[in-house]
Amino acid sequence: MAEGSRDIRSSASFLRQRWWALLASGVVALGFGAAYVTTVPAELASTTIVLIAGGGSANEKDPDITTQAKLVTSGPVLAAAGRAVTPALSAEAVRQKVEVKTPSKQLIEIQASSIHGGEAQALSQAVAQAYVQALEERAKTVSGATVRQLQGRADLLGGQLKALQGQIAATKARADGEDPSSAAALQDAQLIARLSVNQSDIALKLNNVLDQIATAPTLSGASVTGSIVQPFSPATGPARYPRLIAWMAGGLIAGVLAAALALVIRLRRDPRLRARDDVADAIGTAVVADVKSRPQSSVAGWAALLGGYQAPAVDAWAFRQVLRVLAGQGPQSAALREGRRPSSRLEHPRSLILISIAGDRRGLAIGPQLAAFTASLGISTRLVLASGHDEAASLWAACASDRDSHLRPGLVVEARGDGLPLVRATDVPRDESGSLPEPLSALDAAPKHLRADLTVVLVVADPKKPLVPGDEESPPAVLALSPGTATREDLARIAVAADDVGVEIAGIVMADPDSSDRTRGRRTLDERARDVPLPVRMTGVSAVSVSGGNRWQGR
């Protein structure tokens, strides 16, 4: 849960820092929305309403409205409607332009859409007429089949009736020539009676069939009839300005969301380190301070920074922490342990190396800011640019142009490109006459105008091929970088390059840390792993196992 919350905060902070990209994407999408509304006309819609009903008796149920709606969008109906409009359309083209709704059990709304109002009206009416005509043809088909069946039965009954009449006539003729009291005459009389009954029954059936033939269209109640109760309505569509506003707002939101998604995906795939703990763990050195950077892009800007920078209270305290941490790494710490006070009120080393990464403008600004800060406290400071890089050309030009002049009282700048300047960890404070005690190497005898209480050596290292000048007597170093400028591999290469020449990276200064980063980077991963596990509320035993180092210590 905590990890997910941190990811959300880091993503939100990452997006806030790139608000310009989100704004640009939103503006571009907004422009596309406005262009779409301007170039593509709005769809106009026209509606025709059809009333359907069953053709049977009062007890006949209403037709299935769902089935009728499917009949409207069937191929034959749409094909007939497409042939009825000008220009003619295929059934598939009509289907894409027509929408069928069923607001009740007996009403069907046929809505046709087109960028041309006349086409929408004609198409809506044509579909309704094709549907009604299909219902009529179906009803006629049912009625015709019924009449043919009844007519065949009537013909059969008529034939039977004629045959009975012939038998009755023949029997009567035979009975007239017989003796009325004879047995044959009695039998013929009985036969004539039976034939007359059959004749009456068949005649009644024939009359019923003839009545059904006469009323066959009415009795075809299984068929469905339809009628257009509302012809096509005037074609209407959305108003221009509401449509323009809707498309522009939708484009703006879609553009911002798409850009945010792309940036978040890029952040997840970006191997560069942003959190303090991640940077500290990469080289096994703690973060000693966070500083607000003042990066510059011109020679005049760097000169103004060196000459007029005044550190805010927060940054001033951060710089003091950096100097005190490095003071414990140099020879001045021995003087403090012997009870001697440093030459100034602020505890600081005689010299330090500040390493920044090429391309990190915010990290590059930490060195000039630190030098200007110490000079503002009355500490004579020498800022030496030891190794140049194309990414810091403007800073090198600013320092080279004022090589023999003071940009501010107590600050001297020097730009070099041939390796580490004349700085050694064995430097000690000079006496009041400015002379150097013996024995010292001749290389340490710097000119008088370059002598200072604090020497800040600025090194810009290429993360791909880092080169850190120095030797086993070089002062401690501090790494200055901003979040998202280096990967774990880049920092490892710089640490290896520094270690190869005997330069110890004693701390890290984060320039403009991410506001969503809740880590501090004060301890490395090994130090955090040696913490004693804390009890939990449920069981009283932490689920975190004791590290290997603790187990060895316990033994």
C-alpha cells in the first residue's frame, strides 16, 4: 500500500514538473477538435414514425415489436429504401445511416442521419414506406394462400353436392316406375331420404366455405399492418457553438490524458534514479544535503550568480552541513581533535572536490553556489574548474574571462582543462605571513593571488566515460546531481573512476529533489538492513528477518 502510494505521488510530481508537455498536448488536441468541427459538418437527423397493429380480432395479441424492428433493418427493406432515394444507396450504406427505436409496443421511430438535411428526410421516409410496403405484401401473401385453400374445398363440396343431386334424381326416377307398396319402392324412398340429408349437410358446409372466401382478407389476422402516422420531420442537428465547445473540451481532456499516460509509461521504463534512497544505495554514500539550484545558460548569467548569489536560510544550512561533513574527512579534523580552533567560525575542509554529471545543469550549479556562499561568509574561496565539458561551456567561459579578477570579495575563480589543480589533502592553514611550512611539494606552492582558505574543485564527469582527476592525496569529494539525471550504472562508473584515482566520495548533494520523494537518503541500504526489527501490533514479532550482518554480530 505504501509503495503504491509513493508511486502515485511520484507520478503526480513527475507530471507537475512537466506541465508544459501536458499543456502543449492539450492545446494541440484542442486545435484538432476545433478544426474537426470547422471542416466536418454536423450530422442532421430526421425521424419518421410508423404505427403497427395485428389484423385479427379484438383478442389478437399485439405484434412483437422487437421482431418488427429487426424487420425494418432487414436487407430487403433497406435495399428497397436505398433504391428509392437519389443518389441510390446500398443496403449497407442505408444501415449505417439509419437507427430504429421502439418507444412503445406499437410505435417504431425510424431516424436517418446525414450531413445533408434533404437526404436525411428522404431516407427516413423511404425506409418507413419500404417497411409498410413489406407488411402489405406479406398480408397479401397470407390472404392469397387462404383463399386458394378455401376455394379448393368449395370446389370439392360442390362436386359432392352435384353427385348427390344426380343420385337423388336417379332414385326418384326409379321409384316412380315401381309399385308404392312393394319392398323396392320402400327401399328407394329410404335412400332418397338419406341422400337428401347428406345433400343438406354438404350444402351447409359449402355455404360456410363460400362465406370464408368472401371474408378471407379480414380473417388473415396473423399478418401485421402498418401505417405512417408521422411523416419525416425536419432534419435538425447540434448547434454550431455548443458542438465546437464540446469537441474542443473533449480534445483538450483527451490530449492531456494521452500525454499523461505516455509520460507515466516513460517514467516507469526510465532507469534513471529519482529517489534519495535509490541514489544513496547506488554508490553506498549517504545524501548529506538538499539544495535549491540556480542553473544558468549564459556567460553573463554565471558571472552574475558568482558575484551576487545569496543563499536562503534553508540552502545556507544545507551548505554548512556539507562543509562540516567534509571537514571530518580532511586534515583539519586532526587540528580540531587536538583542541585547535579553525581559522573561521564555520568548520570546513581546506579543499574539496565537487563532481557533477555532464548534462545536469542543476547539479552543475551547486559548485558555483557553494563557492559564492562561502565567500559571502568571509572565507577566502578558490573555485577551480578542473575538467571541462561541452555541457558546461558557458560556465567555463565565465570563469576563464575573469581568471585574474575577483567576482566578489574573497572569491577567486580559475578554469583549467589539464587535470586536477594543485590541491592536496595534506594542505594545512598558512601562517600570518602566508608562507607554507616544510616539507611540501613544489607543486603545492600556488601563486599568492590563488591562495585561499577553501578550494572548491569542480569536475564535470561524462557518465559514459567518466574521468575524475586526482591521486591518493586528493581531498574528499561530494557528488552533486538532480533527480532523473543518472542511472545506477552511470553512478557506478563515476564511483569506480573516482576510486581508481584515490578520490573518496564522502557524500551526495541533491539539487532540487522531488517534492513527492519521502525518502531521505541519510543511510545506505546496508545500514538500513542492520536495523533491529520492530514488533508489530498483531503478533509482537516483525515479519522482517534479521540481516546476515546482525546474525554474525549475534554470534
